[in-house]
Amino acid sequence: MSRLVLAVRARIYRDGLASTLAQRPALEVAAAEADLAGAIAAAGRYQPDALLFDISMGGALEAVSRLQEASASTKLIALGLPADSGDELLAWAEAGAMGFVTCDNTLDELVDCVHSVLDGELSCSPRISSMLLRRVAQLARERSPYDGRELSALTPRQTRILQLLRMGQSNKQIARELGIELATVKNHVHNLLQRLQLRHRHEAASVLLPADRWQAPSAAPR
């Protein structure tokens, strides 16, 4: 059972969202708060798996930083993003949000986003994903924290998975691409992120691989 905390200002939306999520299998709404101060307190109390928060709340970016201190393992899902959001979206991503739900998304899409984020995947529309990858690529050109020795220690399989992560592929897509079980992909991704000291899979886009390691063998070991 995955535990959630909600931070939504309008009561009618907050109650409706809490009711919808509570009815879904494997999800439990531990608290539904009207402000971020209450959500941060609830996160410290319940240590939820994910916090869904309305970005229209004042001081939300600063509150997210405090939340990371109160419950570092809690995954963040930003609600109510404008469909054409630009710099605002990037600010939320840099603050640690892994899920992005726009004003145009349906409730079913929101629930899918929650499950994807709980599985450790970045969840957003293709347009948002493209914007994030462009931003991360720009930052990577400015500074890459990994040296050649660290990356040369990766196995061919890990290098291939890193490449697919950089392309924004989900665990299911990687499993299909490599012809391996989903559980195996999750283990590979977990080990890879640990080795490179990354917190989230979308940070893999900042890793610059030497050109000669981009050509993975066609039949890399599983």
C-alpha cells in the first residue's frame, strides 16, 4: 500500500481528488491539506511515498525544499501546470518533482502519473519530457560531474540502459527494447543510479557518455 499526502487549496477539488485516489487499489490517502505548511507537517508525520501539490499555492517552491528535509524519500507530483508552461516547469523539475499533471489531464491520467512516479519513473507528457531533456542537456554541456574512469566502469548492459534513460524511456519501454523482464530492468536502473549517485532517473540525462560507449553491442549480456 502506497501512502499519499495531498496539498490542494480548493476544498471541492481536494475532497474529490482524495476520494478518487482512496478508491484505487494499493493507494492510501494519509492526509489532504489545504496548504503546504499542513502538507509538510503531514509528510513529517506520515512519511508518505508521494506528495501531490497544487503549484498555485504561494511559496510552493520554497516549501518543496522544506519538504525534502522533512521526508527525503517522498516523491513529488506537481498539479495544475499550464499546458504551455516553460521556465516554471523547469523550476519544479529542478526542485525534485517527478510527476507533472497539467490542467488538461484527466483523473485517469493523474492516477497513471501517481503509479508511474511510485515506480520511480518520471511521468509527464511527451512535450514536457522534451522540454526537460533539452534543459538537462544544456546543463550537462555546462558541467558534467562524471569523469571517464567512473563511466568506463559501467558494463555494456548498464551503458545501454543509461542511454535509454537519457532518451526518457520508461522501465516498460526498456524491458521491451532489451527483451528482458520488467523486474530485471528495475534492478538494473536501481543499481545504475546508485553507482552514479543519482537520486532520480531523469537526472541520468545529465550524464555525458564518451562517444565510443554509445554503440552498445547488439546482443549485450542480460
